[in-house]
Amino acid sequence: MWSELDQSKLHFDGDSLLLLNISLAIIMFGVALEIRIRDFKYLYLFPKPFFLGVIAQFLLLPFFTFLLVWWISPIPSVALGMFLVAACPGGNVSNFLSNYAGGNTALSVSLTAFATLAAIVMTPINFAFWSGLYAPAEGLLKEVSIDYYQVFQTVAVILGGPLILGMLLGQQRPRLALKLSKVLKPLSIAIFATIVIVAFYSNYDNFLKFIFLIFGWVLGHNLLALFSGFLLSKIFGLSLADTKSLTIETGIQNSGLALLLIFTFFNGLGGMAIIAGWWGIWHILSGFSVAFLFKFMDRPNEVVKSP
């Protein structure tokens, strides 16, 4: 069964892949419409939680992921899926969840924007570095012969371009940006959800066959991601609001980007695609659960710092 999962391929046609590209770009553009230059004042006024968030996202989570992979020794394609998810930036829904939980929204927005831009460089580097340290996955990477320059280009076009354009439009035409955001965000999420549902339907037998094999790994990996942000926040004594935001930002990953890279560069490699696909479902469930619990952890006398 394990070898069958390792060699399986999920089917995702060119039209669906194009729509996935477009929907991810629109989602990023819609999020960027609400980001203002003033939001980045947080970086100067309160640098500590911001830099801890960057460390949790790009250093601590990939490192913990490597330790988890080394401990459970999964098959190569599953390991690659875990490394890729950990290398991706935070998911866009994290801002909403952070706000709902009573976290520091300014910190969440700053981390999302920075992580998205940094992902153009850090996602390929982190994925290549940590995958290369796990011998079974390194062998599979050599078979695939992935072109990391193309990965840079793909991430830059899908995330970096829409982020910059959205921020510029939001800064220059805030009223238009607000109107567009109200339409684009639900529309793009609906398109993205439809594509994921179609992908699941097209590969129903494979998902049904393998989902119970990887459910525990995704659960453990996601808990580890949430724990990474929470642990770092507690070690450095951050406020409760900052702790909420860092925990959610680290636990919500852009699995849509991971799926795009998997279908573009790995031909829908089964273990990778199922890991990323199930992550995309599970981290929303766990994120809402954590945000719901955090919502009731507010301390009456605590003042949330904001720029």
C-alpha cells in the first residue's frame, strides 16, 4: 500500500491547473487590497513579535517538520509533501482567524504580507534544503529533476505580483479597492473551493484509498505548526494577543500554493498531493477550532498594543 501511494499520480488537467493559478492570484490580490502601508508601522513600533513570527514561519516550522519526518520515517513522496507545506507562507485566511480570535490583526497582516513576499525566495530554498537532508526524499527529488528557478518564477508571479498590485491599488484608490475586495474575496474563494472539489472528485478512489494512511501525519504536522508559533511566543513572553496571531499564522499554511507547485513540477505525485490537499481542509478546521478557543482566553485587564 505504501509503495502504491508513493508511485501514484493524481489527475489534474491543464484547464484546472490554469484556473488554480488564476484563483490563487485573485485571492492574493483580494487580500492585498486591504493592506495599507500604515499597517507596516508595526514592524518599527513593535519589531519583536514580528521577527519571532518570521522565525517561526521560515525557520522553526521547517526544522520541526524535519524532526517529525526523521522520527516517523514516511515514504519519500509523503515526506516531500510535508516539507513543501512547511516551506509555503501562511494561508490568507489567517488574518480573518486572528481577528476573530482577538489576536493582533496588525501583526497578522504584517506577517502575511512579508511572508508572501519572502516566500518567493524562502519557499524554494527551504524545500530544497530540508528535503535534501532526508535521504529517501533526496533520491526522489533527483528523479524528478525539479528546476528551482522555475519555482521562483511561479511563486513570484502567483503571489508577489498580485500582492504588490493589490497594495498599490488599495493605497491609491481605497474606495475602489474596498468595493473590489467585497466581490473578489468570496468569488475567488468559491472558485478555489470548486477546483479543489473537482480535483477530489476526479481522484475520489485514490483519496478514499489513501486518506486514512496519511490522516494522522497531517494531524500531527498541523499540531506541530500551531505549537511552533505558540511555543516561541511563550518563550519570549509575548502578549496574549500576539501569541494568538503567531500561533494562527504558523498553523495556517498556503496549501493551495503547495498543490499548484505539486501539479506543476511533480506531475501530481500522489503522496505529496494528498498531504497538501488534506492539509488544505484540515488546517481550516483546526484553525477555526483554535481561534474559537483563543476567543475565550482574553484577559479583562490586558491592553492590546497596536500602532
